[in-house]
Amino acid sequence: MKAAYITRTGPPEVIIYGDLPAPTLKPNQCLVKVAAVDMNPIDVYWRAGMVPAKIQFPFILGRDLAGTVVEAGTSAKKFKPGDRVWATNMGFADRTGTFAEWVAVEEEWLHPIPDNVRDEEVVAVSLVGVTSHLGLQQHAQLRRGDVLFVNGGSGGVGSCVVQMAKIMGATVITTAGSQAKADLCHELGADHVINYKTENVTQQVSQLAPNGVNVWWETLREPDFQKTVPLLALRGRMIVMAGRDATPEFPVGPFYVKNCSLHGFAMFNASAEEIRGAAEEINRWLAQGQLRARIDRILPLSDAAKAHHLQESSTVHKSGALSGKIVLSV
């Protein structure tokens, strides 16, 4: 089968698009004919060797997939050949990556795709959607009427946070770096959009949320807690999900006297059961048109190295080259 894989970590040029043996199906697995996969920042970190990880080579890249079941293992009972499915949190903890024509997936990690949802749409919201859902509901415990702030409302995670927070009944404040991205944030449901290139974000948030922000979703890799903590409301909750090497100063006093809480959150720690609960709501919102995928471009799987170049430029080097997800067709 064709696959995009690496035999060592390094720059995007180490990615090989070539032939690997097709997977052997285990009793608890389903063999999926992959139709679409996507890019995530974590893909860049693993391929580049930027995070400590035990990788068995050849290593197939990719975290998410959408496709069709072609064979079910003897103990797999939930899905049958012909069922359209999606999965996320692959390529981790002995689960194979997804950048391949065929992937054998443990049935517990698979979710059905609604009939009226395209493969490209569901794969584009898979990891970022589950991340947003678990962060908002399980960790931040977002409540109707809360004020939520998220940096970068047009990005992969940011766009899902904006949409889900509105579905859950929050008032949403976000940032954008251009008028076009600000317009998009409004289309996604944001109540207030601050242009961080022309406006003072701290001053604007203070004016828009005079009683403080209930949930602050931090997407920046180098957060400035000195500025953000004073903007939290009493019992404010802050989600931190980026910045592996960041060591910012933290204003302990202003934080604890307001009974605030800080939640470090990495989606790859979620269990299959936790993800299933999020997937059910994501499927419903996609089918009802309440949740929209943010796709920047669609490339063939053979362009996996190009996709990694684009993602690395946008994520690591902060080029702002992407406004949404890169989806690769298989």
C-alpha cells in the first residue's frame, strides 16, 4: 500500500511517500480504506523529533482519518463493511498512524460519519473538535452565560472553540490578525473580535468583560500570564494546551485570591471512552450544520512533505500562512 512515513526524525524532507506492507487485521480491529487525513501541529513535532517519544520505524505519520470499513475483525461487532467511519488520536501509544491507504483500527477508537457529512469535513474537525469539546466541557466546565476568550478564532482549535462555546451558550471574545479573519470569526459565531495587530487586546478584553473572563482558552505557545490572569473573573478557569518549552512568569497572588484554576490539557491523554462522548456531539453538530470545518486547502497524500512544510511554517515559525486545516486526500 502507499503511505507517507519516516525512517528517522528530521525536516519535512525525511518524509517518504512509498510502499509499505498492508496491515494485518486483529480480532478487535476494523480495516479502513482511508479517504482523507489531516495535518496537526503535533505531527510536526513528532516528525521533527521536537518531543521525546518512542518511535518504531518505519513510522507512518498522521493522527486522524476518515474512510470506509472494508473488513471487520472476528470480535468487532459495532461496524461492518461499507460503514463510513472516522478516528482521531492515532499514531500514538502503539496505535498506527493514518497517512496510508489502509489502516487497521481498534474498534473502540472508531466513530460513524453522518450521511450528510463529507469525509474531508469530519477529518478536519476530528482532533481539534475533540480537543475543544473535552477542554470546554470536561476541564473548563463551560456554563451557559459564561464569558469565554480564545486567542486566534480562525485557527484550527480556535475556530472549534468559538463554535462550540456559542453552541453551549457562552459569550465569545476572540482575536484575529486581519479583517478577513475577523469577518470569519463573526461568521463562526464570535460576539466580539479584536484585531491584535491594530488594537490593544488587554484593554479591549477589559472593556468587553468588565466582570472578568470566566474561561480563558490559551492557544499561544508563549502565554503572558502577567497580562491574562488579571483579566480572569472570580473562579475563572484557564486552559493551557500549547507551549512545551515555555517558562513564563506566573502572578500567583492575583490568581489564587480569585479562586482561579489552571488546567493543563493534552488531548492525547484522553481515553477512547472520553473521546466517544465528544464524538457523538460532534457528529450531531456537524449533521445539523451547527459546527463547520475550517479547511485551508486539500492536497494529495503524495504531498505530505509539502503539507508538513506549510504546517511547520505556520505553527513553529508563526508565518500565519494557514487559516484552517490542511486535509490530504488518499
